[in-house]
Amino acid sequence: MEPPSAPSRGTHVPWQELLLAVSLLTFWNPPTTAQLTVESVPPNAAEGKDVLLRVHSLPGDLLGYNWFRGETVMSSHQIVSYVVDTQVATPGPAHSGRETIYPNGSLLLQRVTLNDTGNYTLQIVRKNAQVEQGTGQIRVFPELIKPIITRNNSDPVENADSVVLTCEPQTQSTSYLWSVNSKSLPASARLKLSLDNRTLTIHRVTRNDTGPYECETWNPVIAGCSDPFTLNVLYGPDAPTISPSDSHYRPGASLRLSCHAASNPPARYSWLINGRPQPSTQELFIPNLAANDSGAYTCIASNSGTRLKKTTVQTITVSDGRKTTGLPVGSIIGFAVGVLVGLALTVALGCLLLRTRTERPWSSQQFHFPGLPGQPYHSRSYLPGITTPQHEHLWPDQPQSRNGFLVSPGNCSFQGPSCTPDSRWSQELQPEPEDSL
């Protein structure tokens, strides 16, 4: 097919304009050959890379090509036109200076940007004036920089604070993936991801949440991973441990006690000996122990970050190691003798009190003595060794009672004539009945 002749006015019509005119006039003509296809190589491109739109199923009798931006053929969207016979390419309104067309119809886009993402349409014009077209797609994704992890709290306190970790920067068309200790995040009610997975919230952090954490960003063309990030969780101190655990020492020995407590930041240590403060140190040393060094040794661990303190007490005994199993034999014998003597005295005193209470004293209210003088007489009892000062108003010649019989008191000493034995005292003494209460 020969190129079309010039117009009657003798002016020259460029092949590119003619090609476009033919393509526009015959746009709606259905294709008569195999379907024309356009492939993007690669199908997903990273920003700044090159992309080739490769054409397949081209016919052999071609007049030229036209590339358009989008899915429709519009002159304002024309990127480039190409005449096969002359191998001349003419840029169109949508040409950016980065497009190159090849004789086989393929179009190369260099240093693609995100704005290059979209559809591209190729139109071919055959020598028989038939027009065919095919559409391809370019997908451009941003070039990812190495992500970093930021946090909202640099020194969270265990069981008190929550931490939000963020994977930076935020990039469109990018997916985010978190890992901890080189593993996927465990299922936990304390871990919460945002909708786009870019932020990770750790509620009520513990010392086991220190990590390290890693954030991975990726899209279909590129991936990036952050450096490991370790969370600084403040915790402790736990109850301190005193070592060694020995509690008995001999006089003259040396005492060296060390205190340790799990804590972040590291704990500060101080000591008390029987309540007396000692220099602040993790290790306590006392040479040449004496008995008065025995007592309670207290280790105090404090954390400046959490402002908490914990203590542990260890009892130290300084002795020569000799142990007594009981009292000495002499002490045991003396104690036994003392007990026996005390028991004997108790029995004797009990018997004496019992005898005293069973011997009833004489009084004028208990017995009646007819014919006796009426003068009162104050005297001691006539029973040898026993006195009854509480019983007054006894008659001067009051008899003694022995086995229920009256016995004359014999020689009596009182104010008046001396008393002499009287046959009246030989009579049986009859006690006067007591008045009924």
C-alpha cells in the first residue's frame, strides 16, 4: 500500500497526522486478526525503575502505531506516534520525555513515578486502513526506605504503664508486619494492632515485653525491615537474696555477705545490723567476729526508677559451736533435794494446821460450870505449848478437858487465893447445848 497522495493544494501532510486521522476515523472498526495484547514488564514496578509495555500479536502489514495514556483514544492523551516505513516517532501532548517507542511497537517508560500508575492503550494502523488496539497497565509502588520503630514512652514501669510502638514512615500502598524475638506476635489480650498494623500497643508492660521488636514494611515490589528495637522496662527490685545462707559462725571468723535483687535499673543496696545502719554496699564484710556480732542482718534493695524498696533479713549467730543438752548433774541433784524438802515442809505445815483446827478451845459460852466464882480471868490455855489469847473471860480455875473428863488445873497463878484441887473437877464435864441458830 502506497502512502496517500498529497492534497490538491500541493501542501505536504505529515505521516503522523495522517496516521492519527486514519486511526480516529476507523476507531470503531472491529479487528480482523488475532487479539492484540500489551504486557507490563515487570507487572509491578518500584518507583524510579524502568517499565516496558511489550506488544504481542502484531500483524505484519503495519502502517504505524499510536500510544495513548488511559483506556480511550484521545488526541490530548497521545504519548507518541510512530511510522513504520520511515521509523519516525513523533511525541504527543502526553509525552513526558521519559517514553521511548520501539519498531515492534513496545513502549519503554524510564524512571517511573507513582503518577505513571494506570492504563496505556496502543493503537495500530494497518496498510489496509484497519485499526486495532490493546490496553496494558502499569503499577508503580513507592521505593521503601528502611523503617524505624518509635515509642511514646522511653522508660515504662512494669505493670503500671502502656507503650505504643510505631513503624515509621507511613507510606501509601504499604503493608506492615511486626515480630518479637524473631517470631510472630503472640496472641495476647495486652497486645493490640491498629487497623493498618502500623502501630503496636502493649498494655501494662512487663519485664518479659522487652523484645527485641522488628517492623517489616513491604509492597509487591520491595520490602524493608527495621533494626531490632529493645524496650527498656523498669521493674523491681524483687525480694533480695542474701548469700551465703550460712547462719552460724565461730568467733574470730570473717563474715562476708552479698545481696542481690532482680531490678532495672540495677538496685542500690544498704545494710542494717540489729537495726543499725551500715555503709551502702552490695557486699558486707566483718572480720574477726565476736559474740556481740550476732543478730539480724537486713539487706535493703532500692530502685530509683520504680521508687520501690524490698528487704530480706538473715539471722547470724556467733558461737564456739558447743551445745548443752541439759543442766549439770549437781544442779539437777540440788533441784531435786530442794523439791523434796519443800514438799516435806508443806506436809508438816498441813498436818499442824489440821491438828490446830480439830482441838476446840474452851469458853464460857460452850460449857457451864456450876458453883464457880464469877470473876473473869484472863489466862493462857492450860494445854502445854498452845495459847489461846483470843478466848478471854475464862475462870481462874478453869479445868482442862482430856478425853471428855475434867481435870483440875492444879497449881494456878492468879490474883487471889491459890487454887487447890477440887473434887468437882473429877466429874464428867457436860457441855451445855448450843442455842439453835
